[in-house]
Amino acid sequence: MTRGTCIRLAAGLLLGVAGAAAQEAIETRGAWRMAADGEDFALRTQALGAPESTLVFVGRTHSDYAEVDPSLADRIRKDAARLGCGARVMMIEQAAAIEDWYRAADLFVLPSTREGLPNAVLEAMASALPCILSRLPGVTDTLIADGVDGLLVAVDDRAGLAGALRDVLNDPGRRAVLGGRARQTVANRYSLAQTAAAYLALYGELAGGAS
């Protein structure tokens, strides 16, 4: 049983429908920051580049935080139904053990138009998931070397994202290589010890400058 099968069976149990053929799983955290040309960007891209995949959104659809639009989830569901892929879209409101979803997924997608330092990407990389991200200069291109430990596509480039999805989903060997390198990148550059040492060095520099 593949990871895609597992996630598809989970969808069947949650939605009360019978499991269909094995499908790949795409996890998207930070899912409510879609590309600027519309909420259905990821859905249309999925239909174009990975028509047999299951798109999994992990994150609250209702929140006290202003960046979460409570109407967006309903619009995504309606768009999915209109595009004929409603049964292949899952929304996970709460995930106390997010690592379980990373293990179940075959790849991670973040089609954002803006980001700070996306912790979700670091989590996915640490879980050895191949990542496909929007190229955000000074942000995502500092996390991933395109084609080495992940893939970067231009913001709003639906065809480019669809092609990347299709290539990675259809090549298990490439998924394994990208995921393994992603995990190594996190281990080499973002371990707790390295992060703590970097903060200590910064504080020391600031304290020295203040004196």
C-alpha cells in the first residue's frame, strides 16, 4: 500500500465515501495564502498537472487571526465541485500530530505570493518531503536550491507548477532524492544547535556594539 493509497483511504473514511484507486497525496500548509489570481489556483493546477492526486489542506479555516478568511474554504469547496475534483480535496482543520500528515504525503506545495520564513516548509523538508515552492527572492530561494533539494516555480505560473507536480509525482526516484536532500539541508543548516549558536552570536554582536 502506497502513501497515496493511505491518504486516499483516509479521505474515504472522513468523507464517508468508498476508497477509489490509489492516488498521490499533496499536502499544502499555509493553504489560505493562495496565488493572487484566485482561490482556485491550486485546484486548477492540480487538475492540469496531477489529475489523479488528492489535495490536502492542513490548517484552520476559521480563526481569530485576520489573515484567515473564513469564507475562503467554502469558495474552495465550491470551486472544487465545479472543476469536478471535490472528492479529491481534503481540509484538515486541526492536526495535533502534523508529522503524521507529512509522512502520509508524497510532496509538499506552497504556492504563496508572500512569506516570511515558512516554518511549514522547514517541517516538510525535515520530514524528507520533496517541496515545490513559489520562487520568492530572499525567502524561498534561500531555503531551497532549485532542482537540488526541491523545486521553485515563478509566482502565478500555473503551467510551471503543473509541470513540476506532474514530473515529481510520476517519478518516485526523484521524489526520494529531493526529499532526502531536503532533510539533509535542514539538518545541516537549521538544527537546534546551529540555530541557538547563531542567535547567541547575534546577541553577542549586538551587545558588543551597544557597549
